[in-house]
Amino acid sequence: MDGNLVSIHDMFENMFISGESYHFFTENDFWIGANDIQTINKWSWTDNTSFDFSSWDKGQPQNNSGPLCVSSMMNGARWNANDCFISKPYICELKVPMCSEGWTYFESTNFCYKLIQHDATWNEAELSCKNLNAHLVSLHSYDEALFVTYLASNITARNGDTCNDYYQTWIGLSTPDNNTTWDWTDGTSFDYKNWGLTEPDLPGKQNCVVMWIRQPCTYGWDATPTEWDNLQCNAKILNNVCKKARSV
């Protein structure tokens, strides 16, 4: 296997990996690729990528005479430095060029996804995705919706925002006939839905759809797919998620 212990470079990766670990492990934590083996108290990844993100637990890492290796807690995705010779489950990462730079691959669907941040109407957001040979995201299962929730939660809070704020994110769903039928821009089947309470509403007035994303200021937030709301298509929304087939 041509891989390494997993390296983690942003909040989305950290939360997604922690969430996936529940499917495979029964222990409290698992090894990731961070360590200070080469230089004590200087942390690096086994794959030599930049150590540009961290999620240390309270009081971690302590200065040590090392070397130490890093494990991630399944509950909360916080990191702890441990004796490297302790036996723990672990997650490996294979570098497979399946998506263009800046896109994220999801194995369950075999598609690539990208969060874009610029104020846009629904039609403008779809056009921006088309310019990338993609469409606004279509969602077809709980797992895909959860993946996109994690991806879209990796957003930048604006001035004055709080941890309780929610952010609207365009998805590729719209109705041509007053909420009777709903269509995805990529032409795929409408076979999954996650409407919020009383949604969709106002037939004929709000024909395009957003998902609500909570700003994850703290770890341990409720990891469930976020609910959908229909809006006027000319509303200016900061976030949208594009989806396209992976590179062959």
C-alpha cells in the first residue's frame, strides 16, 4: 500500500475523519500522521505535507522529552500526544489524483465537490459551477448529504457572527411548477430529500433551494445532514457547493 498515516489540513477533514472513524473503531482514539520524531516539540506529518492545521485537546501538546505521536479522539476530534509505541487503531491516506486541485473526492459517490464563496443568486451560482464543468450539488443519500454538510461547514465566519449562526448554501434543486415537482440541475433523480419543518412553502414564490449550515465554532456539534429551505431564486447567498464527475 503506497500511503501514509492520514494528514489533516482543515476543520472539514478533521471532523469528517473523526465521524468516519465511528464506522470502524470501538476504541476512544486512533493514530493520525502527526509526530515530533524528527525534532522534539516540532510537529510534522509523515507524508511531509505542511503542518498548517491543528486540533489539540486542552493542555496539549505538553513540552516533552519525546518523541511523541498524535492520536485523534473519536468524540470531538481533539488531538493528544502519546507514546508512539502504544497500540492504537489508525487511518491511512492514499494520494490518488481523482479530483482537480481544490476539489474534494467522496468515494461513496465517485464524485468531486467544491465549496465556493461569493454572493450569488441561484442562477449565478449554477453558472459558476458550469464554468468549472460542474453543476450545483445534487444529493441522493444521507451519507452524501452528511459529507456535503461537513464540506460546507468549512466556511469563514463574517464579522459579528456567533457560534449559533447558520449559513445558507445553494444546492442544485429547483421547482418549475409551484412545489409539485423538484429537479436537480444535473438531471439526476430526485430520490432523497431533507426538508426543514413546514418546508417547502410559498408555492410559486420560492423556487430554489438552500441547505442551512451551522458555523462549527466548537467541536462535537451535531453531525447530521442539515435541512433544506426553499428561497427566492434571486436571493444573494454567500455559499454554494459544486459537484462533478472525478477525473479518469
